[in-house]
Amino acid sequence: MTSLAVANPGSLIQSVDWVAIAPPLIAAVAALAVLVTDLFLPERHKKWLGRLTAAGLALALIALLPLTGGSPRATFCVQNVTGGTDTQPIGGSAAVGCSYVADHFALVFQLLALGGALIAALLSVHTVDDEKLPRGEYWFLLLSSATGAALLPASRDLATMVIALEVASLPAFALVALRRDGRGAEAALKFFVSSVTATAVMLLGVGFVYAASGSLHLGAVAQGLEHAPGQLKPLAEAGAVLTLVGFAFKVAAVPFHFWVPDTYTGAPLPVAGYLSVVGKAAGLSGLALAITIAFRPYAHTWGLVLAVLAAVTMTVGNVGALRQRFDTRYSAVRLLAWSSVGQAGYLLVPLAAAGYAPTGADQLGATAAYALIYGVVNLGAFGVVAAVGRRAGTSVDDFRGLFARRRWTALALAFFLLCLAGLPPGVIGLFGKVVVFRAAVDAGLGWLAVVMAVNVVIALYYYLLWTARLFAPAAEVPTGAAVETERRLPVSLTATLGLTASAAVVLSVAPQLVLQVAGGSLF
């Protein structure tokens, strides 16, 4: 059992554990600093706002280090009047109800959220200039969204989770809409309408759960639902289903995925990469916390529902990616969008398996491990597409012969695609799929493991087709046609891609380290 470090939970005036809340707090302070600085900074110096954003996110990541050792830390706690266990962190218990718990689960997803936001910020430096996006607004919105994404994994009551989810989502709508063209406005509108609908349904579900359990703290909700009167059980079950809808939308699980292709296509490419990794990580962490703590009394029910949802999501995502024509405009972004839907199905598999396990700890470790792997390689793929798209197009056919023009860029994209496919040299992608596959088999979900294996084979086809185009001969240019000489990538953009590729290589060289950090020893 893991004990929580809580300061004076019974006191009416409590001290705040500033070290525990430092990562999201630093991101929030950096957002305010960017907003205020933008008001007074001359236009010619506003490029420094991007550097301030990156520095703030880097400091937030550094703030995770003091939390990595010792017991989980909690703050914003209330004493349980019954004297029992009111809030139960994953893998442990405490005699208090805490709204914020910095345990290993929270730290892994905060690392993914803040690290993904940092990579997206570095990729955005030149996108903001190329597309003439408003600098102050862009960096403020990115930091604000990252704050919500970092807060959600540490939240331990439904109210804080809803607030964190909205703090992560609302700035993302505006980020998508910052591109001043029809595609950006249409993408933001679809994203906004779908998200608002999901949030309204989720709030209704939270209200039902509160009425049935009498509490919003996750551990207390589990106890309340377990001992709820018979006449309130239908209300509690309906509330649990409706609450999970909001998280399913953020994860882009079918049938809440329709916004993904159009939103990714209309958004600036770094924002699309950010949504595919950080937005998904936020929703996934909230879903994991809700089902494994608050709705644990209904484990077998949501376990089966999530298993079916995972199978349908990965199938729809991979079939959608398979149907993309490589010669159409934006096909590279749309293929990655549908691929991210398929990857969401893989991420749901361990969560479904958690419904059939005594505690769900090992299965949640598998989810965290795969999310970390997916986040690095998917952001890398979006980064290469953003880099190539600066001077070329964003259809898959535009990448034909890239190896002859930009050798290292082509090799980086090939590595990321092979990681997503789970093929050597992208060993880490194969390792992640094996971890997820094992979670399904250990839970007795053999049929889901078979569905996953079939989908992995389907995904191999389009990943390998794209990879083959990188090394194919370039299309011939008609005689007399003007040939545009491709410029070198900016040093900062090259360094960002190199950093992302290096992280993926390190993970591939030591895959067992991933399981130890984000898997087996997570809880």
C-alpha cells in the first residue's frame, strides 16, 4: 500500500503543498506572464514570447523532479467525517478526501502533457511566423491548455476533473481557429460544437453521480455507489455512463471521433500534433481515474463496454486511414488523424482489461507506458510533416523522393512511421503493442487481442506504403518547368526534430526502462 503525505487534513485553514502543485502552477504563471508581456512588448521583439513559453514549460517539467521520489503528495484535502477511507489513490489509500494527488500515475501523464506541449511549442516557433498567427494569443492559449492537461491527471474529485478538462479544451478551440481562413474556422466550429455537447452530457452525468453517491471525491463516490439504495442505482448507472462520454470525446473514441480529421486538417500542424498527443493524454488520464476509482463498483460492466469500444475504435480508425488517397491535398494530415483514432483504440485496451483485474494497477501501467511511447513518436511524425509542409505540400505523394532531397528528415519520418507500425528499427512501437496485447490476454479478453492483431496488420499496410514513398524516385519535372530550390530547415526546427527522434531512439534501445518507469513499478 502507498501512503499519502498530507498536511493537517482536519484543519479548517490548510497549508498548500506548493511543491506538489508546482508543475501546472508554473505553466499557469507562464501563461499569465506571456499575456501581460504581450501588452507592452514592441512588435519587433514579440518573437521572445515563444522563448518565454518554452522556458515556462521547461521549468514545469523540471518541477516534476522533486516529486519522483518518496510517497505521493496530496493537497486540498478534507477530513472524512466517517473516519473511513474517503479518497483512494491508485494503489493506496488515505483517511482523507483530497482533490489533488501527485502520485506516479499523475507524474507520468504530467510528463507527457508538459513534454508534448514543449515539443509543440518548439515546432510552432516558425509556424507562427510563416502563417502570421497572433503571437501573444497563440502562446497564451497553448500554455493555458497545457495547464489544464497537466492538472487533470492529479485531480481526484469530479469537479476538479471537469474544470481541468475544460481548461485544456477551451483554449484548444481558439488555437485551431487562429488560422485566418475557412478551414480553420470550420475546424474550430466542428471541434467546439462536438466538445460542448460532450461536456453538457458529462455535467449531467456528474450531477446524477453526486445525487446517488453524495460526494464528488472519487474514493467517496465509489463507496457511495456501492452502498446506494436500490431506487438510486439506475440513476447512478446512468450518471456513470454519461460522465464517461466527456472523456471518450477527448480520447477520440468511436463514435465521438468525427471531429478529428477535419479539426487536424484545419488547425496549424503543431496544434494538430498537440491535440493528437496532449489532448488525448488528458482525456485518457481522466477516463482511467474515473473508471478505476469512482466507478470501480461497476468494473465488469464498464470493462466489457470499453472492450467493445476499443475494438470498434481501432477498426474504424485503421480502416479510415486505409481509405485515404495519397494524392489528395492534406492526405498526410488526414492519415495521421485517422491513425490517431486507431491508436486510441489500442490505448483503451488496457483500461478495458482493468475491469477484469483485482486492482487494475498493472493494466493502467500498460496504458501509461503505451501513451508515453505513442506521444513521442506521433509528435515526431507531425513535426516532420510540419517541417516538410513549410515548402512543399501535405499530401502523402509530396513526400515521394524525400530521401534524395532531405536525407535525415526522411530517415526521421521513416523511423517514426515504423515505430507507429511496430516494426524494427522502431522496437519501442512493437514493445508498446506487446505490453497492450499482454494486458488483454492476461485479463481473459482473447477476442480483443485477436481484433487488435488484425488491426495491427491493417495499419502495417498504410504505414509501409508511406515509408516506401520516402525512398521512391522523385516525380519527374516537365522540361522547362521552374524548379524551386528547397531551403534548409531552420536550425531550431532541425534541433527539435532531432530531440524528438533521439528520445524515441533511447526508448527503443532500452524498452524495459519504459515499463519500469511507466508500467510495472508505476503503482
